[in-house]
Amino acid sequence: MKKAAIFILFLTSFAWAQNDPVVFSRETIRGAKVNLVTIDLNSEAIDIRPILAPAGSTKTFQSLLNQGNGPYAAITGTFFDPATAITVGNVVHNGRLMTEGSVGSVMTIGDDGKARVRSLEGKMGRHIDWAGTKFAVSAGPTLITDGTIAISPGSEGFKDRGLYGARMRAAMGVTEQNKLLLLTSRQPVTLHELARIFENLGARDAVNLDGGSSTALYHGGKVVSRPRRSLTNLIAVYAAGSAPDQSKALSQQYAVAYSHYLKGTKLFKQGALKLAHSQVRKALSMAPDRPPYWETLGEILESAQDIEEAAMAYIKAAELYFERSQDDKAKRCASIGFSLAPNLRIDYPELNELVPLEANLSKSGS
């Protein structure tokens, strides 16, 4: 009986190990020793989140890890300026831009759980639509795109030639099976060596992260790679439902977004359309659920004669007002949006019912 119980316990443990969505291993690949955490993004048992130090400050690796109930795993995130502790890469959480940058590429995980790397094309984070993005972090240079090694730091905005040399590295990739790979090197490697390592691991896409003295990796209660300096951000993997409370950070985010919105409206009144557009886009990237921000963006774009984009902004404002049962405001924005782009009616049936075609024509003719 005792032997049977032990055998059942062994089988249960073996089954858990086989189905564990977060697995750590030490590997030697193409002669390079690396630490590897493999995460099954198809699993509903895990949640990927950014961990951020307060703006303009750094925290020790352990201090960042202590947020919430503690992650399964965590790795160094994007770059920051050591002099000011300002994070200079994009970090996105649930469609909200937490920090901003324009260099490199970005690893995104959508609401559908699928991960991919895409180019920033030199755009600031505020000018990218993060809707449907559960998590994103930008870094670089890109190592692999669509299964092919594609290293071109200059074209991605990187100017430091030291990037090419051998150094301690942190990087992440994703396979065709939607397995996220978090990797740190245990010896200095070049970018091309790092890319070939990910190629061997079967990565479809891969991107370099902040390495050197920032190289950090944690798994299962143990620091695997210890950074030599304090950090501003991490990429963390939590058990579903155990991630740290983000309410305080979001409140701060909304306050900063509102500040950008006020700057944008002031600049708009002064006729500085390009600067106003940038400020309001920044506000929306941080607080995309604020209908007045979308309405103001529509007004700015309409003044700039960007009619199609203006119509979409008005319609987005109308949708958000409608969700809040603010029907009068929804009607106003939908009416303007449909008058600018009548073809949008077919795509928004609820708003179409709210603003009948006759009413819209009457407004257009008045």
C-alpha cells in the first residue's frame, strides 16, 4: 500500500513537471553557456507583467522582485539612463503605455496570448496603437525576425558600436509554438552569437534586452543572474491572479496623462497643431479609455485636415461615451465622425442607430 502511494505521488509529480508552464534549464548552445526560462504562453495559469520602479528612480533587483506575491520568473527589461533613472524604452501593460521610447523593436503579447516582435519604425510609443496589447516591451537590436537572423542596429536607431562586442547578455524570443524564451548568458557573447543561440532554440522572433551590468534573471525563488546595479524595470511571470496590485501605478498614470492632455488643449488653442497632437497622443497612450481625449484628438486632426483619422477619433470617443451611457455626448461625436466619413456607418451599427442618417444629413445641411 505504501509503495502504491509513493508510486502515485511520483506519477503526479512527473505529470506536473511535464505540464509546468514555466521551466528553467541551464544549456550549452554553440559552445556558449546560458540560463533559459521557457514559458508556455498558451497556459492560462500564468500572467506576464512589467515591474516598474517609481519614475526617475532605481531599485535593487530583489526590491523589484518583492512586489506582489513574488513571480515565477523575471528578467531584465528595457534600457534606462543611469544618470536620470528614466526608462527609455516602451513598456505597455493592458494597452496603457507606462514608459516611452522610439529605438529598436518591441515584443508584444496580445490579449489572445500570442507573442511577436515588430519594428517601432522610429516612432515614439505615443504614436503606436496599443489596443489589444496585454504586454509589450521594446528593446533591441532585433536578433531574429520570422525565423531569420536579422541584426541591423543602425537601422533601428542604435548608435553605440559597443553593442556588437562580446558582453553579458539578456534577451527574449518566441517560438512557433508560442513559447516565450527568457535567456541570460553565463559568459560574454556577441549579438551574432546570441542570435545563433536563439536560432538553435527554434525562435521565430527574438530581441536583445538590457544586458551588461543590468543582466538579471530569477526563477523559482533563486537569483540565477545577479545584476551589478539597480534597475528601473523587469519583465515578470506570475501565477494567474497573483500579480501585484497596479491601482496606485495606474492612478499616477492617469494623473500624468491628464497633464499631457491639458498641455495639448492649451497648444491647440494656440494653433500649434503638431505639438498639440503629440501631447494628446501621449495622454491617450497612457489613458486610452478617456473619451474627452479622443474627442479633442478628433478636433486637432480635423483642424489639420486629416479627415479620415479625425473621423476615427470622433467615433472612438462616441463609443466610449456610449459605454458610459453618456448618450448626448456619444451622439455629438458620432454625428461629427459620420459626417466626416459616412462610410464608417456600416462598421458601427450601435452608433448608427444612435445617430440616424436623416439626423446626420440635417446636421450636414444646416
